[in-house]
Amino acid sequence: MKVKYQIPNIITLSNLLCGAISVYFVTQGNLPLAAILILAGAFLDFFDGLAARLLGVSGEMGKQLDSLADLISFGLAPAFIAMHLAGAFANDVAFSIWAFTPIIIAPFAAYRLAKFNIDERQTTDFIGLASPSNALFWLSIPLILAYSNTSSGLGSVYLAFAESQISINIAALVISILMISEIRFFSLKFKSLKWTGNELRFILILGSLALLIAFGVQALPIILLLYFILSIIDYFIKK
């Protein structure tokens, strides 16, 4: 078997490895590093598909490996971050089943990924929130707490959220439901660089850049909210 046929698979498995190591660092209490590893997995997730197209070696094996890797990096690893925030790994807190509520993110992500593989309606957009978007939300919280000012303003809101088990559990439930919902979210893949047909994609990119410049890492959850709002607008325009 030619080496080139395995290059996309190696990239995909590297994504999976990032997710698996991320889970380990969550259990060790190093959430910022766990979040960075998920980001690395997302970077690899983008390039495995690109490599497959450039090499002309896409196939069913790559498709299945991609879903398995995404489940670990964008389903299980974010679920562990959410559980840690909810207090599941705190040694000085009495056992509470509510601290393990965010683990529901993992099976919901699995269902969403399986649905994507067999749903022929998802060729130009997504039905249900994509698992990388779920991961973006959860990885942003540790990065915000570690690398931004949480003593006032928007940062204090994030800090209050991260310290509230109820808020973490509600967010886990809402995002899990969004992943398997029938809500359409536009794809970020460009078929051309023309403005026509890509209006919402350009708005999201420009808006994201502006938010990152204004708020730094604290902009990440807001960018996800912007994506949700633009997708709802896109749905009603098409309807």
C-alpha cells in the first residue's frame, strides 16, 4: 500500500491522539493544556480532509476514522472539561451525581456524528450543531480563566459561569440538544471567494476578527453565539 494513501489517516489519528491526551490532562487538572490540545486536534481535523482531497485518496476508511477522532477530540475531551468545571474531579467535595451530568455531551456528540455520516441532507450545511463548535465552547472557558482578566466586566461573567455547577450542567444539556437538533447551521466551507453566496461566511469571519481584537480569548463563546444567530438568519432567508 502506497504511503500517500495513509497520510490523511495519520493526520486523523493524530487528531484522535490530541483528544486522548487532552482527556488525560483534564484528569490531572491542567485544563488550559487540555484545551490547547483540542485546538490542535481541530487544526488537524481541517487538514486531514484537505490532504485527502489534494492526494485524491478519500474513502470510507478515512470517513469512519474521522468520526471516531472527532468523537474523542470534540465529544469526550470537551465533556471531561465540562465535568471538571462542574466539580467531578474535586477531591474536597462530597460525591454528587450532578457533577457528572456533562458526560452526556459525549453520547450526544456520537449520535450527531453518526447522523452526519448517513444523512444525505447535510451536503452544503449542517443539521444540528457540529461537534467542533461544541468543543470550541468548552475549550474557551479554561483559556479565558487562564489567559484573560476575570476580575471585572465580561471576564467576571465567565468566572461566575465556570464556578456555577448549575450553569455548567444547563449549558451541557442545551449544547447537547443543539447537536442533535434539526436546526440548520451553515457550513464554513467556501466553494469560491466571491461575496455572493458567501455573505454569512464573510460576516462571521470579519465579525470574529473584530471580536478577537476587542476581547481577545474572551471572544470565543461570543463567536459561537454569532455563528448561531447567523445560522438562524440564514435558515429564515432560505425558508
